[in-house]
Amino acid sequence: MTTQQALTTWYDAPRVAQKSSVVLGKWLQQRPGAQDRAGLTPVKLLTPQRRNYAAAQVNRLTQGWTTTSASANSDIHRSLDAVRARSRKLANDDEYVKHWLAMVVTNVVGPNGFRFQARVYDAPSKPDTLANDAIESAWQRFCKRGVCDVTGRHSMTGLQQLGIKAAARDGEYLFYIVRGSSAGNPFGLAFQQLDIDRLDTQLNKPAEGGYNAIRMGVEVNGFGRAVAYHLKNAHPGDLYQATSGIRGSTHTRIPAEDIIHDFVSDRPEQVRGMPWAHAAMIRLNNLGGYEEAAVIAARVGASKMGFFTTPDGQAEVVSTGADDDSDGGALTMEADAGTFQTLPEGVKFESFDPDYPAAMYADFVKANLRGIASGLGVAYHALANDLEGVSFSSIRSGTLEERDAWTLIQEWFSQSFLDRVHTEFMRAALGFGQITLPNGSTLPLSKLDRFEKHTFQGRRWEWVDPLKDIEADIAAINAGLKSPQSVAAKLGLDYEDLLVEIKAAQTMREAMGIKLPSEVAAVAAAAGAAAAGKPSAA
């Protein structure tokens, strides 16, 4: 092959003109006459303007990196329904997602829900004990199963657990506020959780003709504040709707004051939320498929399969399982423990032993689960239930960091859901005279601003290293850097209730003549000190 033929073959005009052929073009430019000898048309190379940020550069390595300048609502509108459906599929079938959702419910709400405390004061540092006790008693009655939930199936703790699970799985939660006699309780107030599918993602209208804009079912004013929700009259996938052909196509406009709807915002002007697992969903799906394939391959490898070959080159696939069906007189063999088979003359057996899963299976799964755990915002060892090779110090560090993340979610959920519930509760309870003092009088609705002061305390966790942690808290209290109240709150305890319990325990022990070992030691130490201070008898 001549030089000209080689140049024509490898460096023809179409190749040089490709975006990815910058190096070839420079090679031709640097060699005088190379293009003429090859019979090529000179190609003018365009030097792209370099961007100041490397992440913004467009080259052969980044040209597949798609970008968009769409708004948050545009991005969500295109993806929400599909992502939410896939999130629910994973929640149903994927063991890791199922465990993660259980972790969310357990760490954010816990078994007993958020602890409510009334904070009514007569004066600074002087709590109104009677009013606080009356409000907390009414709250406990309201939160019972069959009272706060209009369906009668859930307590307030149950509603909290359902709400946070919906927020994680679906990206948002939706509750309808039922007032008056329809609530079915003395408070005239109840809540109904609605499936977020009732809020139509495809219902969008611009602001025109004096009407507000509707974005994915949420009606907003000029500032983006929700003023109403357009809900489907029935779930679009409901059985009765499917058989009747109605499909829930009609909507009802519900004012925003009758709806509790919220989500964790990622961008400004966002009106709908995305499932929290969206960043890890592709990896979760791929890992599930990989593990399924590995299990099937392992079953195949353990089945002792093979081929019977004959001199004429014909072969039959044979399984040694006793339950296999015969097919057209094919040569088969049953495998029984401790037995050997004699093959016909000229027939040979060639085993089929696939070497899979490979030795790197466990490491591959762990590497993917670490990435998935990061996408879900939890520690790897907690998600995978894997404590192999994990030291106490690393577990402690990871656990404390994870708890900080849970605390952030608790604060969001408390402000977005529980504060709204409490506001509705106080208005209804005071209005219906359900908060009663020991003397029989009721707290007046006219003093709502005074009586509605409160706190919600999320669940807390035991010390990771109890001895060291409690010693550190005691030292901080003695140094004036912490209060006993803050330490009690860190453990999810109410300090006032704690003191009452301690006093009751002391009274009970004194009545029974029981002393704690610490009390006995303190008395003995005092007696020893007194004796040492007396003059010697000698």
C-alpha cells in the first residue's frame, strides 16, 4: 500500500471533519503537504472557547453530559409520576428500600411519636401548671385511635408514621382536615390521609383572566403561595373507577386552609416533591437484577447439568434431576447419591459447570450498597446490616452523623405537619370547650395566643457509649455548660415529668425503708468524715 493510499484510507475528509478527530486534524496540519498528497480538502479546525469552570467544558468526554435550564416545576412535571411509580415498586419488592423506609419511620417518629408539651406561662420562668396539664390531657384524648383519624383506624402516632413514610416513598404527604360534626368526635376535628395520586400532576393552567395559575394540581397566587388544591374525586387507579370507566377525571377544588401538604424542597419556587430515594433508584434496580441473575446462575451451577455426546457429533442437553420430563426419547440420567451410571457404547458425558457467581460478588454488592446508602442518606452498616470489619469508633462516628440527619428531618416534619395539627387542635378544642381545669371551668378561645404555645420533642436515642457520654454530660452540667433539662431532652425525656417520677420513687422507697447503694455510700462517707474530725480518745 502506497503512502497516498494509506493517508486516503485512514485520514479521509469525513474522519477529519468529525468532532472527535481534533488530534488527527492537528497531525495533518503539522505536516506540510500531507493533505495534498492524500487528496484531501483542507479542514479548518475550530478552536472552542475555553470555559472558566472545568465542569462547564464541552469535549469528547462531556458531550453526553446533558444539561437543562428548566425550572424546578418543569423538571418535576416531566419525571414525577414515573419516579414515584418506580419508588413504590421498589418499596414493595426491594428489601433494602423496605428496610430504609422502616429506618425512616423508626428514627423520625419512633414507636411513641413526638412528645407534646404545653408551654403556657403566667410570668417568665413561672409555668401555668394547671393550664399546661389541662391542655396536655386534652391532647392525649384527641390523639387516641379512633378520635384524631376520621377513618377510625389510626392514632396520632399512626398518622405521623404514615405521613413520614409517604414523604420518603412518594416525596410528599397529603392530609385533608375534617371539621364539625363530620369529624365524629367531641373535638369537631379529625384528619384524613389522602393518596398523593389524588393531586393531579398533569393539571396545569397559566395565570390568566383573573384566575390563579395551577401547577401540577396546586393553585398558587402570584407569590407562589398555595391557595387551593385540585384533587381528583377518586384515585385514578381505583378498582371501581377502572371498571366504571370514569377514571377519576373530574376534580374538586379544596381551599388550602383545609389541606396539609408538604415536601422537602430542593429548589426555589418548587410546588411538588420528589421521592427521597430518586438518586439511588437506578442503582437499586440494577443491583436487584444483578443479585437475581447471580442466584439463578448459582442454581444452574448446582444442578449438575451436562451433555451426552455421540461419535456422529450429535449432543443432548441432559439434567440429572429426577423430576425432569422426558422429551422425545432424549438420553437422560437420574442422579442419586452414591450411584454410578453406565453409558451406552460410544456415548460420552461432558459436564456443564458454570463458575458463577464469581469470587468478587460480595465485594461488588458491598461497593454498590455503599453508594446506595449515600444516596439514601444513611450509614452503610445500618442499611446492609453488615458489621463485618467495623470498629466501635467508626460505628459511633457514623451513628452520630446519621442521628444529626434524622434530627433535621424531625425538625422539618414537626414544623410542616405537627405545628399545623396543633393549631387546628387548639382552635377546635377551645371552641368546643374540651380543655377543662380541675375546678370545672374551660379555657376560653379568646386567649388562643396565650394557650397555644408548645413544643414537640422528637424521639431520641440511647447513648452510643453510655459510660463516656454520661460522664461528659455530668461534667458539662457541673461546668455550667449544659442544663439538666437539655440532657433530659437529648434522651427524649421531659425534665419536669422526670423530677416528678424521681420524687415519687424516693417517697415510695422511704415508705418501704429501702435505700439505694449510692445513698448508703453517701451516709457512710459522711459518718467517716465526721469521725475523722473528732479528737482522739487517747
